Amino acid sequence: MSDEPLIRNVSDTALWVAMYRALESERPDALFHDPYAHELAGERGHAIVERLPKAKHLAWPMVVRTQILDELIQDSVEQDGFDTVLNLACGLDTRPHRLALPARLRWVEADLPEIIEYKSARLKDARAFCRLERHAVDLTDADQRRALFERVGAAANRVLIVTEGLLAYLSEEQVQTLAADLRQAASFRRWLTDLMSPRALKMARRHIARQSSGAPLPFQFGPKQHVEFFRPLGWTPLKFHSLWDEGRRLKRSVRGAWFAAVLMTLIPGARAQGRKMGGVVVLERQ
């Protein structure tokens, strides 16, 4: 492992994020408990967090994003009557195994074949609270993607779409095409996705390039229109959950957040810009 970059490709980031969930689960004040995270992260996930400079300090946005989506998914299912969750580029997410979801819920996961194979093997004995199915799909392949959407949409009344850690790797044109494809199924009603601002996108590119020794992690999507990017595509932004605001609520903020908060009150526009750096947007089908 020492002769190659710790982060070799996009799939390795799933191991990285799983390790963050494992570390959060060990805290006495943990926001969530993921009993499968250590197993999924494996040796490489552990090595990434241990050996990359300041990697542990970067846990907070991933932990906050996980908790925000946990809450939004459970609210959508329990309060708004969604009968199906479609998790695209699901990675090593374990929500069907760790959230108390209703048994009637259909949870559909889709990702690259190697991710699905690895995950299925590691979780072969894990009990799912709901009806879980996994599909090996290359989401950049339009035919595979649309075939999956057609199958899922035809058997559901209200579908909640989740794209966690996916859009950042797509171009604006690819996101536009994905949004159009998602609108083809009438039962696809709500879409939860993380979103970066252009400034955050630039920072992420620089940081990952340093952390991964030049490994190809092509961050592309951080639209200047922010949440309004989706409105002309038929998806109305209902709410943006800022990582900054939610991190303070959940007591998982970046180091020195109190000082940054003071500075934001002194610099015109800094607070609004900081809140838009990253977060989770709730989109509703028009």
C-alpha cells in the first residue's frame, strides 16, 4: 500500500467516509451508530484516516451530512408517506441496516458492480429493517440508468431519491441529464442531494489533490446558481440545510468555528457566503 496513493480512485473515498462513520460511532456523544462501518472501511479506510495529514479534522462535514440525511430520510418516510427510497451511487451507506425504517419500505441501492459486490459480501449477515435490493449499475450509462429508473418508478407511488456524494463528480451537463431522467417517472417526487458552492468546489479540488498525491478525483459540480440550478430542470428547491448551521446545531463544527462566526459578523456578505459553501438541498418535483 505504501507504493501507491492512499486514495487511488473515487471508490476509495467510500472507505474513507465509512471510517468517519466508524469514528463517530465510537464517541460517547455519537450522533448515530453504525456497527458496520469498521468492517466496511477495512484496512485501507483506516490507513487513509491515520496517514493523510489532518484527515481526522475533516470528519465533521461528513458526519454532519450523514446526520442531516438520516433526519430528512426518516421524516420523508414517516411523515410524508414515501414508500420507496432510491439511493444512487450508494457507496458503503448502511442506512437500511441501522435506521429503524418501516418493514414495508422499499430501499433500492445502485452503484458500480465492484462496489455492490464488495458491500454485499461484507454485509451478507446484516439484517435490513426494510425491503432492500441492490443493483449493479453504471449511472453514467444513460441506458442502464433509465432502465433502472423505469423499473423502480413503475412499482412505486412516492419515491425519495438520494444522491449523497455523487453530483460533485459530474459535469453540469451530466447533472442536467440526470435531473431530466429522474423527472421521467411520475412517482419520483423528492430529491435529497449534497451541494457545494463554486468556492467550496475549488477548495475541495486543491485539498484532495494534496491529500491523494494527484489521484484522479475529478470534482466538477459546484454551480454558481447554487440551489436555483435545479429549478429550470423541473425541481423546486424547498430548503437548503447548510453544513455550517447544522454543524453548530449538532456540535460538530470545524475547529475555530466560534472565531469564524465572529469574523462573519464583521465582514459584509461573509455569513451568507459561508452558509452556502456546502450542505444538503431538498428538491421537490414541480
